[in-house]
Amino acid sequence: MALPEVRSVALAVGGSGVVGLDSSRPMTRAEEQAHLGHELGHCLYGGFYTRSSPYDIVERHEVRADRWYIRHAIPRKTLFRLLREGREVWEIAEMLDTTEEYVWQAYCYYRENR
């Protein structure tokens, strides 16, 4: 499925969720994991919206999906242990099979939500 603008999507279908990934260009394993994890977040907490949904609803669902992924893929204790060990962001991303962007988001999320 070609999804070049968004790279992934989660849709509500018959009471459950379906995830689609962009097949128009390759993703790294970390990118694929991050996209799948984020979309799985939408599916597991029921955070779906439509093109006509107000921006604030869309943003709320996107943030919740990101946070779901962060809590499941980048645990607080693991992240801060790796930081205390002196690991760089790229190393942590590699070790946790995610993207550097999500490592930064996780750091900010956990710092704000102690």
C-alpha cells in the first residue's frame, strides 16, 4: 500500500483495528518498528479519527498513540539507565530498535511525567 505522506495508518474496521504501512519506499527496521508501534497504539486504545475530525481531536489521538508506543517500547527505567551509562541517543535508539526521534520524545515525556 502506498502511503508516502504519512508512511503508516491505523483504521477501525469491524470493531478492531487494521494497520497499513507504506510500501512505496523502504523503511529501516527501526522506522518500521516505530510506525507499527504508534499505529498499534491507535488500535489498542481505540484512538481513531476521520479526515473531518477537528484538529484538536486528531492531535490528542496522535499524542496518545505516541505515548502508548513510548511506554511499551522505551521503558522509563531502561531509558534512564542507558543515559546514566553515558549512551548516546543514536545508541539507545539502536539498542531499543526504535528511532532517535522517539528516544527524544520518550526522554521529554518521562521528564514531564515523573
